[in-house]
Amino acid sequence: MSKTILTIGATGMLGVPVTRHLCESGYRVRALVRDRTKALSLVGGEVGLVTGDVTDIASLRNAMSDCFAVHINLSGKIQQTGVENSVAAA
């Protein structure tokens, strides 16, 4: 498959297995991350990493560029803001 999926929350408890599964299923995966070192240790080098934050719509737009889908896996206080900003960026 040549389609790219963006994962938001890729380094979380549920985000890591989802991100890995998408890679194993043949998708190109890009992850919006705050900490590249942490992300590399959790999801590996197959995932394209884009440094950014869900509170910054510009970084979300950049991360979403050329993606056909977005998987959002956030929790806690940031969940609503992250979802709202992701929709606005899309």
C-alpha cells in the first residue's frame, strides 16, 4: 500500500500497538510527536516522525500533508483540544 496514515498519540499505551499494526499492514505511517527520541524507541524507524503538538494547528497541518487518514489516540485534558484542532487543521 502506498497510502500514508498520520497517527496522533503514537507513543501512548494504545497508540504504540496501533502504529505498529498499521506499519505491519503495509501502510506508510507518520506520527506527530513531541519527543523524537522517545518516539523512535517506542515505534521504531519505520515511522516517519514529524515534531509538533496538537495545540498548534500549523504543526497539525504540516503533519497531515499528503495523508489519506488520521488516527487520533489521545487521553486526558488534551483529548478534546487535540481532536478539535485536528478537525480544524484537516
